[in-house]
Amino acid sequence: MEYLKRTRSRLWNKDYFQFLIERVWKIKTPVRVLDCGCGYGAVGLQMLPLLPEGSSYTGIDLSEQLITEAENIYKKLGYPAKWIHGDFITYPFIEKYDLVICQCVLRHVDQPFTFLKKMKEAAQDGGLVIAMEPNRETECDSLYIDRLDYGALCSRNGLRKVWKTEFEHQGRDYAVAVRLPHMMKKIGLSHIESRMNDHVQFAFGDARGGEKLSEDLLEINEWNEPLSEADLKARTDYLINHGMNREEAVGFCKNQQKTGENVRMLRENLAYTQLPSMVITFGRKAETVKFGY
């Protein structure tokens, strides 16, 4: 939980989120926000202090643990919030919302198009549907670690085959971030725009809380410790079952092992730069035309 809170809190520059709310989305009056796949309410913690007074926030998530944590956090802060423990796709929403938002969700669900359509259904006429997603391809190029080979860090080594297999057989879309404007057009949203998050994360050894930044980098890439033979075999088999040939799978795992060894050697003085590659795409649900007789 602490790891999740630290990493989510580093995704944004506060002034950029304020810019989106005030200058891009032009939110001047209180709004009702629905956060789809809310986790512990990270998006709400960013938004609520910046939204007009009287705004409300509702979060829905499959994880009971995350919903419980969200309730505890928001109670302590005194933020107005409502929590739903359930499946967003099947939940029967009655209320409609001014802003329907998700962050780092569509990349991980099996049917992102279905999820996006449900987001539109939950929006009121004229409401905004907002999806914030990292692009998997640019994620591969976004990490630089000083004293390591940048080319090795951003090597794909057959990953595109894995992504293609996930997409074709599971529906999990590695490129959902760059497809989102087109998906929003297909479901009938208007005034569609995309932006890029301007946050860049960097650490120089112990500077800027470097120890936690470095440890989190190791954890998210699973470089904390050497792989056991059993773990190595399981990963290799997984990659082969998801589209790589054996040579590609073995090469990918060996590259990860070597990178992990090098990073652990630099652990105490690890210096790196990373871009979240977060694409913010939004569109507006059209007003329903009513005819009177």
C-alpha cells in the first residue's frame, strides 16, 4: 500500500493538474466526479483541493482493501466522497456525473472499449469523459539510468509479440493510450483532445528522497533480487506462451537479469530519469436533443 501511494503521488505536477482543471476543462462550478477503478482514490486527492467548492467525488473499485483504505484516508482529510466496492462494467449506475475519469486502468483491463463505453453511459449530457493512460511503447524508451547502456534498457526483445498476443487473445491493449482519441470518436464523444503529462521524475543518489525513489524503481521492474531458477523458467515459459520464440524469451530474461545485477550494484548511488509517458485524452458527451409538441 505504501509503495502504491508513493508511486501514484509522483505521477503529476500539481500545477499541471490545476492547469487542466482551470484552463483546459474550464471547470468553474461544482461538479460530480466518478473515478472508475479508483484504487485508494489517488485521482480524487489530486483533484478535490483544486475543484470548485461543493464538488463531490465517487470512486468505484473491485478491490475491497483499496476501497477501505480510501475511506480511511478521505475521512481523515474531511473530503466529500462516496465509495462503491464492485465491478464498474456491471454496476447499475443511477446517478449521472459531470466528470467520468480513469487513471492507469484501461491498459490493464481485458476490454477497454467496453469500459470506455460504460464511462460514457455514466456521464451526464454535456459531461466530460477523461482517460489518463501511459503508452507502453514510449514507457520502454522513457527510462535512463546513469552509467548503464540506454539501448539495452529500452530494448523490446520480442515484447511486441507479447503485446500483440495479449491484444488478439485477451483484448488487453498495450497501445490504448494512443488509440483513445479514435475510440472516443467511435463511441460518439465530441470535442476530443489529447494532452501529455509534463512530469519528469529524476533522482541523483540520495537527493530528493533518492533512497525510496531508487527502491521503487527496482521493485516495479522486479530488479530487487536475483531470479531463482524456478522464477526464470516460469518467466521464460510465460513469454513463450504469449508469442515469443524460445530464443527471444531467453534473451529477454537474460537482459533483465543483467540489468538487475547492474542496477543493484549502483543501488546506493542510483541516478536516473524517467518520464511517465501519460497521455490525457478527453471528450464530451453530446447533449440529448429533446423535441416538444
